[in-house]
Amino acid sequence: MTHTYDIRRVDRGYRFAVVVSKFNELVTRRLLEGALDALRQHGVEAQRISVAWVPGAFEIPITASRLARTGDFAAVICLGAVIRGETSHYEAVVSAVTSGVSRVGLDTGVPTIFGVLTTDSLEQALDRAGGKAGNKGYEAAVSALEMANLMASIG
Ligand SMILES: Nc1c(NC[C@H](O)[C@H](O)[C@H](O)CO)[nH]c(=O)[nH]c1=O
Ligand SMILES: CC(=O)[C@@H](O)COP(=O)(O)O
């Protein structure tokens, strides 16, 4: 019989860190609210959640890395909103935050969840921050819970 890891078990002892960027705060505050809602709904008490605000998405990876390396957190949830402007700055920020968040997870072994919107417009971002396309912050927190449980199951 095959063995399947159980990702549904929620351990109330887990601690979670959230890194959220101030840039495009109208959007990112909604992502944060979604993430906090998801954690709360899954039984994670407020005192088990640490939130770090950073200036922009570019600063997310270094902060996630520092938090992951404390060993205090079952997962680090990264939230941001990079919205395309007139220049190639968008590509630079997206590239840095995407590869940086991925690297933190691989380097530390702590699930580092990518809840960073990369959109062509503010409207697209708001749609994904509690609007008609859901709340990617909420989804990111559910992924964090699943990964925390999966990592604990694997040992
Ligand atoms: N344009 C966006 C930024 N840019 C700022 C950078 O992330 C960074 O804070 C700055 O270059 C200093 O290092 N950040 C976002 O989160 N979203 C953007 O759309
Ligand atoms: C993502 C960002 O890059 C944006 O705020 C920068 O806009 P611009 O390319 O018009 O300077």
C-alpha cells in the first residue's frame, strides 16, 4: 500500500512569519489581511504570527532569509505586489524577488511561500487581493499550512 503524507493535520504549536512589502500598500495590506484570516481560520493564534514590513518586494528575500534562519518558524509567507510601470524596473524587481524567495526556501529548508503579485495593472492586483480573483494572501497562507504539515510529516 502506498504511503501518502498527511498535509491536513494542523499543529497549533506552529509559528509563522509573514514578510509584507509597503510598496503598493493598498494591495499588500489586503493580502496580509487574507493571510491572517487563513491562519486564524486554521487555528493559528495571533501570538504565533510575526509580521515584518519591508520597503518593497526587492527587500523580501533578505528578510525572509533572516526569519527562516532563526529556526522559530514552520514557514515564511512572502507577500508583495509588483505592478508594471513604464520602464524595465518591473522585470528587475520580479526577477529578484522570485529567485530570492525560491533560494531562501532551498537554502534554509524552511518553506518560503511566494505570495507576491506580479501584474500589469493596479486593477489586476486588487482583483487578486480580495477582489474578483480571490485573495492570493489567503492562498499563500493555506500553502504555508500545507507545507508546514508536509515538512513535519516527512521529518
Ligand atoms: N516598483 C515596485 C517596487 N520597487 C521598489 C523595490 O522593491 C525596492 O524597494 C527598491 O528598489 C529599494 O531597494 N517594489 C514593489 O514591491 N512593487 C513595485 O511595483
Ligand atoms: C514595478 C515598478 O517597477 C514600477 O513601480 C516602476 O515604474 P517605472 O518603470 O514606470 O519607473
